[in-house]
Amino acid sequence: MKNAIQGAQMLFVAFGALVLVPLLTGLDPNVALFGAGIGTLLFQIITRRSVPIFLASSFAFIAPIMYGVQAWGIAATMGGLMAAGIVYVLLGAIIKVRGVGIVHKLLPPVVVGPVIMVIGLGLAPTAVNMALGRTGDGSVQLVDAQAALWISAISLLVTVGMSVFARGFLKLIPICAGIAAGYSTSLYFGVVSFAPVQQAAWFALPNFTFPEFNINAILFMIPVAIAPAVEHVGDMLAISNVTGKDYLKKPGLHRTIAGDGIATMAASFVGAPPNTTYSEVTGAVMLTKAFNPVIMTWAAVTAIILALVGKLGALLQTIPIPVMGGIMILLFGSIATVGLNTLIKNQVDLHKSRNLVIVAVTLVFGIGGMAFGIGDFSLQGVSLCGIVAIILNLILPHDLGESHVVDNTQIEEHR
């Protein structure tokens, strides 16, 4: 019973971030809960239930999912995400054969840093539009601009306040607190409609969407797996430090990264966002000393049960756009900062022409929306700049004494 209660608590810590991704990308939050639960259980099977970690919606995929849904629809986007999951599994196999060094060689900080920055900064206009009460592309005003500004400002300030000033357990739930404050303000301004909640059934199967396979969507999504794959190593180091066990050796990095991949494939098979390890949950494990992986099994089971509550999903979908916009301003800025921090902590010298070229070209290609296409096939955004960064890193000559090695303890989680 104690494990079940602690499991529900872990899910609550992850809940705000977990449902934020589907709400931003137009996916069903109940499906995301179901995908997170199933993904965590699969991860536990592959890692022999040895790591106290919960998997849920990855922030790194927000921009690509938004673009993919707009360009090819949800089903084709899910096919692309499934391919990204396969990349994780293949990476696990390569790590088993070649060791962790191969990841560092292909993806040093000079590649990973700017790609992460693009993931955050590429979404900046969407965050601002939503904070002002418009659709993500700014074309339609959904909420009165003045009311929207109040709502988004309060959401942002409460999230910031909780992140900076809260102590203990409260520090782990800034997104939940920001959503609650913004939602309360929205009720005051009368911009919330409860009609969907009244119409929804109490218990219902989530609206699953099964994948379709479109070569453009697949080639677009695969490179997006770069940043979360590298940061998975950092996550494993973080949870190892917290529990005092070396998970890179047992069950082994090849198993944990393959577990991430299988979980992502399972989630995308039903129409949920890709899964990744959650740093909030790692923080909660440290705070509560809940080192038993069985607790995460209970968190996963709780997520699956909640996914079947139809009214919960309908209630989450009543959260107005400006609430999300306010939180996104901090969220996407934080992602970009993690990228910048990757360059700083690993002491990437931008006075060296080689490093400057890689970072500069990657940033402008990614943020500027450079596209490269032949016939029906096209690459752009995060995908294109990720591939360009890897190629430039491999073909540009190395300066004397320059190191490939990335210090994984410095890599932070941005989902």
C-alpha cells in the first residue's frame, strides 16, 4: 500500500510536464498518460526493474510534433516517432558492441549544444503567440488579448516563483502550480468552457491513433532523437548518483537506452508523445529516498488507470491557450539555456574556427527554417540542423589538442 501511494505521488510530480506536451501539440492527454504508463512498464521489463525511473512525454519532440501534425497529420507523425524509437534501440546495440565512446565521438558538445538551443528557440514565436491568446502561428485571436496577457503573466510568474523560491516537494511541481494559477485566473476572466467535460464519459478508452508510415515524416523525426539520446546518458548518471548504484554497468546503458526506444515505439503506436526519463522524478526520488523501482511500477499503473477517466482528459483540454503560453515562455527558454550550458560546461572554445562554424551554421539553419528538398522529400528545422552539425563535425579538421570527449555529468535533462 505504501508503494502504491508513493507511486501516485511520483506520477503527480511528473503530471504537469506529462500532460503539457499533448496539450501543446494537439494530442490527447489521456493517450499520453496511457503511453507513459505502458512505456514505463516496458522500460522496467527491459532493464529488469532495476532503475527507479518514470518515463513520460519528451519536450525535445514538441516542435517536431507540432510541425509534423501540421504537415502530415497525427498518424504519419506517429510513424516518424516510431522510427526515432528504432534509432534508440539501434544506438543501444551499437553501445553494447562499441561502448559509450561511439556516442561521444558522433555527438560531442559542439554538436549537441546548438541542436538543443534550436529546439528551444525555434518555438519562441509559438510561446509568445499563445501567451497573447492567439493560435501558435498567430493567425487567430482565441482569447481577448488583455485577459490573455494577465493569464499568461500569472502562469509564468507562479511557475518562476515555484522554481526559484519553493523548497522540498513544492519545488518539484512548478508546472502544476503555474497551470493551477493560470487556470484560476482564466476562470476569473470567464474564458473557460466546461461543455466538453459535461459531454465526456466518466470512463472511456482514450482516442488511440495508430501510426502510418510516410518517408518524409520518418526522415524528419529521426535526427530529432539526437539530443534526448545523448542526454539519456546524463539522466542515468544523475539517478546513479542519487541511489549510489552504477546503472551504466548494471543493467547497462545499452539496456536503458533500448528501453527508452521500446517505450517510445509503444507510445507512438497508440498516438502518444515519445517517452523519456524525467528529471523531476529523479529529484523526487532524491527527496523521498524512494529507491525501490516497484514504486515506479505503481506510478505507471496509476497513469494507465487515469488514462481511462474520460472526464479527466476533457478537463485538461479546457485549459486555455494563454496558460500554456505563459509556461512555454519559461520552458522553451530553459531548453535553449540547457544547450548553451552544454557548450559552457564542456568548455567548447568558440574562438576556434571549427567550433564557431558548427555552432553558427547549426543555429541559423535551425532557427531560420532552412529547408532542403528533392522532389517530395524535404528536411528542415531541427532535423536538418542536426544532420548538418554531425556532418560538419565529422568532416572539418580538428585543431591540435582539441578533445572529442563530453562530460556527461554536465549534460542536463530538457526532455
